[in-house]
Amino acid sequence: MYRTVLALFIFCIAPLPAQSLDVLKKMTSQEQFYLKNFFRKTVCKDHWGYALFFDKPASLAGFFLKCPSQDISNPYSNRLMKKGWHVWRKYCSDFSTEHFIICEEVDPSEEIPPVDIICKIYLINKSAFLHVLYENLDLFKSRLGDDFSPEKLLLTIEHTKTLTPHLNYDEGLLGVVLGFEVESALLFGKRTSSQVLLHNPLLQRVCSTQPPHYKIYPVAFTGNPESPQVQKLLDKYSYQTPFIEKVVRNKQFLELVLERFG
């Protein structure tokens, strides 16, 4: 952990690589504005910072592609997300995929025709993702087949730029790769079945700490607050939060984020 923190400190004060600066020069000031707002929202509110700068295997963000405006709590923020995502898609080929994958999945509502269409965007930290797969290899084999291979799954995700279809839309497995405690993720995945009732006392909202005036939202998920594993995980995210906050408050925030894709 301390090596990671030291590396992040050095990263924040080091000169930016030429590649990131060259890509920024291609963008108009308006494109930079939209992209900066996109990453500010995903890093601050959707936990992308924990995947970008630390070891969270994956994080999820999203916005409405289609929805009645009166049903969106913040239409302006949704518009910024949509435009920022379009900017990223325009320039993403200029960045490396050595360490991260960004997946896009369009999720329509069940109505016909669908009233709401949500664009879900997953950021995957490749090394952390492989680590959690190997750490829970028996679990993934039991649900995805004995021939399951972490490397094969990662290659498939990288090729298709989608995630949940390759997990068979298993919400328990999705919770595991999103960096939530395993038992909690599996309980949450069963929440609508007869095995686990919605009022199960083990299913409570737990979250990491958020110091006053921080822009970074705490990591929150449904889990057992009495579990030592849950508390250890929350402590880890709480420890990482101040360092991500420093990146967010840095005047070169966008450049620091893009450097991670360098």
C-alpha cells in the first residue's frame, strides 16, 4: 500500500508525458471541457479514481441516452456526461489499453418501446481484475463453467468492449469484480430470490468514510456491517480517498487522468 501511495505522490508531481499533451492539443477547448467534466464526475461520484489510481478491479458509471427530461434529476449533468463520453470515443484510439479497458453497454428499460435507455460504462483495471478472478477462481468456475479462464475472459472483454454478457449477467459476480466484498456481492445477487429476503439483516448499506468538504463520494455497497472482511475493505477505500482527492483538486486534473491511459 505504501509503495502505491508513494508512486501516486511521485506521479502527481512528475512532468506529464508527451503523449497526453499531444492528444490534448488535438482537442478543441470545448472538447477538453466536456472530457474534463466526464472524468470529474466518474472519478468523484462513480469510484473510477479507485480503479484508475489504486486496485479496484472495476467501476461503473452511466447516463441516460433516452429518458423524459422531468425524470432526470440533473439534466445538465447528464448532458455533460453524454458529450464527454462522445469526446472520449473520438480520441480513445490515441491512448493505450495496456492497463485499462473501458466498456460500453446500452441498457433499455423493459417497456416496449423502451421509455428509458441507459448507457453503462465500465472502467476495468486489468491487473486488479485478473487478481480478483484468480482469488475467486472456484467461484467463477462454478458459475461460468470448469473451462473458465481469467485471461480468456479478459481478452474477450477487451475485444467486445462489454462486460456483463461474459458474466452471464450474474449480479453476484458483477459485485465481486466491482471490488465489493465477496459474500456481500453474492448476497446482493440473490436479493430477489427466495434464498435471501429483501429484509435480511445482513443486507445493509455500508460505505467508506468521507471527510468533510471532500469532492470524492465514499464507496458504498450492500453488505454485512459486522463482517471483518467488509470492514477491512472499507478501511482500504477510506485510506485511498485522500490521495484521489488530491488528484481531483490538482489544476492539471484532466492531464493526470489521461496519463493513466498513456
